[in-house]
Amino acid sequence: MKISKKKHLEMVLEKVPKHPNPKVDLEQYSTPATIAADLIWNAYSLGDIEDRNILDLGCGTGIFSIASSLMGAKFSLGLDIDEESISLAKITQNTIFDEGDIDIANTNFIVGDINSFNSIADLLNENSFDKINGLMSPLSKFDTLIQNPPFGSQEKARRHADRKFMEFAINSANVIYSFHMKNTEEFVIDYYRDLGAEISHKLVYKFPIPKIYDFHTEDSRDVEVLVLRVENF
């Protein structure tokens, strides 16, 4: 399967299902195919995808892991705390890749909670992932990490969960693509700089929030979301 146009990538990613059972404490909102395709296309153009080891942190049903593999990643690893989402990601991966000639051995999904670890190397070692489809552990850092962490906007969500994601990301990858609420831009940039990283690019999207939780009063609304490309060399 050769992806030569962003629209083609988007069409394939439309097949990736949303979270099977969204959990409010995890602030699970599925990234639309339009946004995922645009982000991966931009990352690819900057040399952050092809022949790179990709970590999809808080991967949900795996849209960024799958997209990265479709665009020529050397290896893609999706990690999420939610077993239901990981199970569905594995099924989706097989369904999509069976339609083309992508080697599914280059993509894997695992369940894990980052809150007890400082980096992906620590998590993989602690859970005895000695070898994940050819990627040896311990691994110091991935080339590229993509994350859409909890925004911390819901009362039932874990406080400062986004900060833990940022800290974990810094210890786990050289380049980070990180989603955040646009109105937190100044804080997030300062936080990354305090961690020793620099911001190279910014992307802004209108992220649709569907009515999936009991407290939602509108069928759907758009929120302005910022994606930062963070260099951590």
C-alpha cells in the first residue's frame, strides 16, 4: 500500500474506529482522520516518520501508529492504559494492513500506565518486554513521539495528567508532537522549555468534541487545539 496523497491517507484512517467505551476520567476523545492525516503528513515532510521509530503515547485505537506505519515508519508502538482500546487497535491494524502490503510486524500495541514510570525504556523493562517485533529493549529513546494527552479540562479527570505526559515524552523521544488546548499555549511552551526542550513548529486545529458523556449538552462543539513540534536533542 503506497500512500502518495494526504487525502488517500485520510481515507484509510477513516476506517480506524473511535474509542469503544469512552472513559471520562481518561478524557478519551478520538482524533478525527482529517487531523491525524494532516499531522502525520506534516511530520513526514519534516523527516519525522519515514524510517523512524515512532511511539504513539496514549494511542487509543491506534490512529497515529497505523498512520505512521502507512507512511513508512521503521517501527510503530502504540501505548495506552485502556485495554479495550488496545484490543480494538490490534483488530483494526490487521483489517487495514490485510488490504495492502504493509508488514504488520512493524507495528505493535501494548497496555501500560505511564504514571509509575519516567520513560518508555523504564516501562518496557519493568514489564519484561524484552523484544517487541524486532525492537530490542531496553531502548533509550524513540525518534518521534506523538501524543494527544488528557487536557485536564474535566473535574473527573486526573489532575495535571498532561504534565506527566510531557515529562514522560521528554524522557522517551527526540522529537515530540504534542496536543494541547490552544488557551494553554504559553504555559505548555514554558513547561517544555523548563524541561530543556525547544518548540520548532506549531499547528492549530478545530477539534470536534462529540456528545459522548452525560454532562455534554451539545451534539458537538469545536475546540481550538494546538499541536507543538518539540525538539529534544
